[in-house]
Amino acid sequence: LLFLSRTTQSPIGEWRLWRAGRTGKPRRLTPEGRRPFDVVPYGDGAIYGAAVEADGSLRSQLFAVDGKGDEKQLTSDPWNSFKPARGPGRSLYCLVNREGTQKHLYRLEQDGSATQLTRTVDVHSRPVVSPCGRWVAILTVDPVLGLRALKLAPAKGGEPSLLYTFPAEPCPDDCSGWVPSDTSFAWVVCSC
């Protein structure tokens, strides 16, 4: 079981990531001063985002932490990386903000490198990887038309194909998933 707790010792509080086993005391997984967000279970630990100071400004970077609290920084580029998603095996996907405000889908490789998978769409949701690992569902937005679109991107790269468009309101949340058959996808649309 992974859970977040918040302290109120500072004006903004500090979030902490914990792991609780079936017996014993919960173990804190994040170091002092780290404020985790976008937490995704991964093995006996988690992948999460946290703000890191770089060149005088804060950047969102991704970290992996195992059940013992051993942490590894996964991204360290001058861009913002966030909304991690697990694929089959040890594959990881995330959003990266490199060019102004536009966010793109990336696959994180085992050697620490990252491969950009989308080029022409602005991704606005946590990527959701199919059980077979061949597809990644993403939500995009077209500010000119005022539409959101659910798209399916090949996990190995290439432009996503359109599945469904709808007005920008109501806004979809990150509530989504594949059904076990790997042929259907469910997206929850909620009112903002």
C-alpha cells in the first residue's frame, strides 16, 4: 500500500510518500524536503514527480523509489517531466513540456534516455498504456476549435489516431483505463 501524508510544519506543508506492508510500521519513501505528486505504483515502490531547482527555477522531474526508500532520478533535463504511466514490464511513459506550453508524450528507456512519441499534438492527460503495450491513449486539446480529443498513439512512436472528439467542457479527468481484453478503452468524462 502506498499513501501520501501531509505535514503542516511549514506554511505550505510537505507531502510525504509512504509504503505500508501487511505488518509493521509504514516506511517513508521520499527524502526530507521532497514534495511528491503524480504518484504511480511501480514494483514495490513508486514513480513520482517532484519539483527540482535547476538554473534558478523549479522544474518538474520524475523519480523512482523502491520499497526500501532507495531513490533514483529518472529525468534531469531542463524541461518539465510529469504524469508518469506504467506500461507492461518495466516500460514507462510520461509527458514532457519542451516547447513553450505544449506537452508531448515520451517513452523513458531503461538506459535513462527518452524518446519523443508525439510531435504535433498537445497532450493534456496522463498517458494510459494498453495491457499489450502496443498503444497509449492520450487526451489532446485544440484551443482554436475549443475541442478535446481522445487519441490512440502507437507505443513505439508515430502520430496518434483520432478516436473521439468532444467540447472542451465538461473537462475529462485522468480517470481512464483499458478493459482486460485489450480491445476496448473507457474514459470517464466529468463536469468541472
